[in-house]
Amino acid sequence: MTSSSAAPILTRWVGAGVLLVFALTVALFTWQDGSILLICLAAVTPAAVVTMFAARWLDRRNRPTWSSTMLAIAWGAGGAVLIATWGGSWLAQAVVYIDAQGMLQERIPSTWVLTPLVEEGAKALGVVLVMLAVGRSRFGGVFGGGFGGVLGGAMIGALVGVGFGWFEDAAAIATDITANDPGYGIGTWIVRTLTSPTHAAFTIWTGAGIGLAMSVRRLWAGPLIAIAGFAIACIAHGAVNRANLVGDTDMASFFTALATAAGWVLLTAVIAVVARQWLTREDRRRSLEPAPPPSQQAKL
């Protein structure tokens, strides 16, 4: 079987597996929260769609097909959510102990240390999966076309973050409605809509690091760059979660966290736009440069 004939088969298997996990995630959370989750998913969809188009704008030359876009979003909303939910719950219980005074304590803070590590790790796994599926030429190009680089990775990372944030926002709203009342859920919906790009603004750094790592020639530099991008995502995620715990009142903590999330989204958006414009200009400049003479091409 040739690689060209194997590619569609692999495409179907990868896509079917991710969609199956996504369907399982929806079924499990619907069983837990009821049909209200489906309504909440619809309610947060417009904000997620806007962020999705913003993410796809990042890399004009290597923009993925809609099938690979949906694959990234489906992993974020399915596989990443399941890993983060089960893995986070297990780790949170593993680090808890009872001190000499009979008080429940944590060896490692779960809210702003473990949760970012687990969630960003789950999303990073999806970034790698999708980038291998989208494929630079040496990986077979399951979804066709060359791919790679900091912008391509950032785009895939943001799309995985879109899927994760979309589902997490809906689940949070559904939980608030079930535990409190519809009015409380509407307030949560407003806040979650305003902060919808937050997870995309985290994972875009993981994707950028992985994409850049796939493009460098020095083998030792690749892992360091990928780890650096992942570390930035975890630190930013931890800072936003930590902001929820500071302040003398719940309202003060809320506004601190909201400002921290908004600030990070704004900073990331500015850096992404500047990087996109500069790299696009560089690509255009190189394409306009005259080709070297045949004698020099032979030497190259």
C-alpha cells in the first residue's frame, strides 16, 4: 500500500477516534449535568466561533483545512477535557493529606499548579497529534499540504484551546445553573463569553513552541523550545487561576482574575498579530528576491 493510499485511511481512523472521544465526553457530562449542558454549549458557541476564525487568521500560507480545524477543536473539547477532568481529580486527591490538627492540606496547590499542568498537558498532547496529522511533508501530510513553523503551531494550539474553552465554559455555566439558578448561570455566561479566548491564549504558546521546535535544524534545540512554550502556557494559566485566590473579598478576587485573564489575552493577541505581520512580510520579501544563477544553485 502506497503512502498516498494509506493517507485517507489514516485520516478516517484519526478523525473517527477523536470524534468518538468527543461524543463520549458530551455523553458523560450530559449524564452528569443533564440536557442543560447542550443548551449551554449552544450559548457559548458564538464566542468560540469568533476565536476560531481569529486563530485561523494567524497563518495565511499554511491555513489548515476545515477537517483539521475541527479535529483540533474536537480534541480540545473531548480528549483534553476527559484527561484534564480525570487526571486533575486523581492528582488533587493524591496530594491531599490531614495535618496534626486534623485539617485537610495540599502538598502541592492544585488550583494554580496541578490544574494548569494537567490541562495544558492534555491540550499539548492534542497539539502534537493534530500537527502530526496535518503533517509537514516528512510526516506524510495526512490532511495534505506542507505545515510547520511558529505560526502554524500557534494556530493549531489556539484551535485546541478554543475547543477546550468552549466545553469548559459550557460545563461551568451548566453547573452554576444546576447548583444555583438561571440568573446566576446568565452571569457566568457573560463572564465566560468575555473571557472566551483565554484558553486559546494559553495553548497558543504551546503550539508556537512545538511548531518552532519542528522547524529548527539542531536536534538539541527542539525539545528546549517546545518545553519553553509549554512552560509559558502553564505559568500564564497558573497566574490566572492564582488570581482567583487573592483579594480580601470574593468580588476582589473575581475582578483580579478577570483583569489577569483579559491582560494575558490582550498581550498574546498583540504578540500574535505582530509576529504574523512580520513573518508574512518576510515571506513576501523572500518570494520577490531574484533566483540565484544556475551555477550558484548547483553549488547550493
